[in-house]
Amino acid sequence: MIVQEWGRVRASVSPIRALLAGRAVEQAAALLEVLGAVPDRRRARGRRYGPASVLALWFTGVLAGQQTFTAVWEWAADLPAESLAGFGLTRGVPSERTIRRLVAGCDPAGLDEALSGWIARAGDDTAPGLRGLAFEARRSGAPGRSRRRAR
């Protein structure tokens, strides 16, 4: 793993993803603004973290090479307090369950639109050898359905 001032990045991460992960931390306010348009489907009761903050943290973790929600949570737990504050997380790191539920419960089309727009703007001045990044926001399985096999 490569260690940057904003957190761990897996060595297998492409240069464009590593660049965008750094920009997500450096330009957290712009990322939060874009993700603020994604509707929050959670009930108001018990909310501790804003949806844009959690989505920005998750997205940056994915760009840094974290492949599971648990890995994103562990990566976020290692971030300095200043980086977390940049994401609007002054109460610490949300739990793995909070991250997972918020990402799984958000509108995939709205999330895709918001992140695609941010990537296009953040990647405008990338190095000449870097081409692009494909990102797909999807959910696996329908909520509330069991994953039993047919007999």
C-alpha cells in the first residue's frame, strides 16, 4: 500500500483513481456540494451523519482502492481528524453499517449523475497519459429479500 497524507491507497490502484482520491480529499467541499443533491431516504430520527458526508467518505475510500464497506470503514478510521472534518464528519467515523445502509439505500441514478459530474470536473486537468475512469453504482439484490438458493 502507498501511504499518502490523506490515507492509505492500495498499490494496485490506477494512477487516475489515486489522483481522484487525493482530489476528493483536497476538494471535499465541492464533492459534498455535488453529493448534497442525492436524496436521503433515511428517516430523520437517529441521523448522526449527513448523507453527503458519508457518501463522500465512501466514494473516496473506493477511489483509494478499498473494495468492501468494511475496508472503507477501516480506511476512514485511519484518516486524520482534519481530513474527516473536511468531509463534514466532526463526530468521528460513521459505522460500517451506516456507510453500507446509506450507500445501498440511495438512488443509484442520482448518485451516478452526481459522481459522474464531479469526476468530469475534477479530472479536467489530469496528466496527459491518464485517460479516464469508469464507475458503476449498483446494488446487489433487492432489499429485504433473502438469498436462498432454489432447490
